[in-house]
Amino acid sequence: MKNTMDDLRNHLFETIEALKDDDKPMEIDRALAIAKVASQVIETAKVEVAFLKVTDADGDSCYASPNLKQLGNGKQQGVGERK
């Protein structure tokens, strides 16, 4: 199974919704654990996208979608970068 950044985003929004549940809110410790793991996935994505950018690679990545790879100057745009 291959997870994507969209999947991660969905899990994080589900966590927020679970925290806000009036009847049975998610435990804070569990939400913090989810956030911590998500943060590590995001950091990994940043490293992978930076590697693809530096090497000008067209590598397959669940983080660097084809829409982000080529932006006019032939360079890839990574996570957190601006046009």
C-alpha cells in the first residue's frame, strides 16, 4: 500500500474532527502521537523533494507530484518553497 501526502492530510483532518467530537473526543496523547508521526513524514518528504531538486531527477515520489516537478525554469519546486 502506498500512502500519499493527501492521505496524510486526510488523517490529520480526521484527527482534528475526532478531537472536536463532543460525545467521545480523541485522547490528547493519541492526537499528539499522530501529530508527531505526521511531522516526521513531512520532514522525510522535504528531504526527498530536496534530493530530487538537487539531482534534477525525475524520480517517482509520492511527495513530488508531476504537477510540482517542472515550473518554467526546469527546476523542481519542493515542499514549502514558493514560486
